[in-house]
Amino acid sequence: MPYLIRFTAYALRLLKKTPVNLQPLLIKELEIIKQAPYQASQLSGKFSFLRSWHVYLKGVPYRIIYEVQENGKEVLIHVLAKRADVYRLLERLYK
């Protein structure tokens, strides 16, 4: 049974800032995550509760950072951004 995808308000803002032509491609990747959320890499250190899905869209590396919540069978998306920006955004989000 697929997991339910939810976005934090911050992740929704980041999604809306991505180029319009890339948004459908990110949504397609979210469909894959929905089916098998544990395939992604688990982060380490203070972000060990998060997972990172690696995506290359038109040659640009993106990351989808999310948390799997088993009790509600949900995937909570925290950050969608270019790889170069992801860890800076996570640090800002979880000070």
C-alpha cells in the first residue's frame, strides 16, 4: 500500500520556487518515493531521522529530503532543492 505524501509549509514554498518545467518531474519522483520510501539514503548525525532521494533533472542534481512516519503511513517532505543548497536549508530549518 502506498504511503501518503505530505509537505511541510516550507517544502511547498520551495516547490513553488522551482522552475515550472521541473515541477512535473519532481512530482513524478515523489510517486516513486510514495511506493518505496525506504529506498532513499538515510542521512547521518543530527539529521538521521531524514532520508535523501537523489534526482538529476536536466543535468542538475536535486535532493528531496523527507521523513517516513510509519504510524500514519506517511512521507513528510521537508526540503526540495538543488543539492548545493539542501544542507544549508536544513541547517536553517533545524537550528
